[in-house]
Amino acid sequence: MRKYFLATAVALLTATSVNAEVTDYANIEVKATIDRAKTYDCYPLNFGTIVLNDGATGVVEFDADEITESMENVASWQNYDAAFCVDGTDENGDDNYVDFTDWNIPSTTTIYRNGSWEEDSMSVTITRGIFYISGKLEIPAHAGAGDYTGSFLITKVSE
């Protein structure tokens, strides 16, 4: 009987199949680097009011650090100012101007009429000074009258 039982057990084991599934898996690492950024109070790069003859091209350029200006085909140009940023005040209450020496500043930006991407645009060449940002604005003949605005990001990475 023992033989019969052993033969039956072996027959059952060989007749039974095992259904094993393979499971794929992966471990995903999660990382983050946190930096803190200080923000500054900044005043705009303002090319002011420029008057051109209808259909003319024009160029206005100024460098606040060198206190120079130039214009081509411009009948009138007034109320322009360089951009600058302030980092609080000193003990006398005077503004501490940000030194732009080590800052990443783009060389150009674009401004748009009425702030819309669908309107006329003009290119601005940016000039870095020590404490000021100024530039050169080239006005194409097709540029319509109106207010042109845009912006650009400046950064400084501190270790």
C-alpha cells in the first residue's frame, strides 16, 4: 500500500502544473534641490518718449554709467531712464544700489506694442553697467505708435 500511495503522490505532482507570474518592479528615487532667491526692488529700463517722422526708422541709445546718448532719425527724445535695483538702505537712509558686475544679464530682449505678442515688436540691445542697465532701441519703419513693453530676467548665483 505504501508503494501504491507513493506512486499516486508522484502521479499527482507530475500532473499538476504551477502557474507562476513574473512581476516587474523598479525603485524610483525622488530628489529635490532647494535654493533661496533674494528679490530686489528694481526700476524699469525706460526709453521714454521718442518722436519719429512717419515711416522713418530710428535708433536711440544711452549708457547710464558713461552718461552718453545717441540718436538717429529722431525728432525728439525725452524722459528716459536706466534700470537699477536697490538692496535696502544704508545707515544714512540712502539707497544701496545693486552692483551688476557678477549678474547674468541677457544681451537682448523684445518689447511689444500694447504688451501683446500679436502686435508690433522691437528689439532692445541691453548694456550692462556697474549699477545701471541701459541699452539701444532700434525702431523699425513699420512700428506703430503706442506703448511698448516687455521684461527680462537677471540672475546672480551665489555660492
